Amino acid sequence: MSRKYLNGKWCVRCGKKTPTPYLEKNWELLGHEKGTIVDIGCGNGRNTVFMQNKGFACTPLDMADDFGNTISLGKEKFPLDGKSIDIFLANYVLMFLSKKERNQVESEIKRTAKDGSTIMVELYPALDSNAPSEEKMVKLQKEFFDKLGCTKIRYSKGKFIARIGE
């Protein structure tokens, strides 16, 4: 089952109930034992719930109003204090945001990131997104990584875990 986002985009992965395999396999690389997490574009909350069950305090943000805090991603400030977040999850959401929206999300990540915070990003080439091909997905991934000034922890095509601003 798919959920239609308010911006007219579809994420075919939102109907899944288990955390993304990448998160399930690599969550310990995020560090910050029992730290604070913001799940950007949380969908049905599957990654939020997984991390909460690991003892983390999570703030889920999504454009749909069926789980977490409703926010127009890329248009509104995160409902979070500055320098308050240890870990950012951005699983299967960035390719659905325009360049302007991604820039605003990047600014909010920088504003709310604690020193030494980490981020996990997962992308896929979705036909109805701003990264409809593998080539465009890889370009988007590199742009986002570079703009946040990340240092690699794990990096592969369409996925990465990194320290922000190091």
C-alpha cells in the first residue's frame, strides 16, 4: 500500500511495517547511545518505532498527518531547538523534495545538529521524484552529503551514514 504525500509524490515503501534493512543492519554506526533522533519524512513510523525500541528519544516529522508531527518539509522550520539533535534519519524522502526544499531541510539540519551528530540517508530512483534515474539519485546524494560537510562512516550508492560538519 502506498501513501500519497501532500506534494503529490508517492512512496511505495511507506506501506512496509519493518525498519529499512539498512537501518536495521547499521543502526549502531549512528552512535550516540540513547541520544535524540529526528526522523525526517518518517512515513508510517517504522524507523521511529525501531529506534524508540532501542531506547532513543525520537521526533518523527512527516507531511502526512497519520504519524508523528505534521510539517511541510522544506517549507517549515523543524519544531526543535537549535543544537538539540544527535542523529538524523532521512530514509527515502530527499528525492521527493525540490532543490529549494532540500536546501531548507539542510539548513534545519545544520541549525538543530549537536556537535558530532550523525545522519543516515537512503535514496532510490523513483520515477515521480526529483531523482528518477540512478545517475540523478547519485548526484543528489553527493550534493546533500557535500552541503552538510559530512565525513563518511559508511557510503554506498543511494545510502550513507556520516558525521555532520566534520
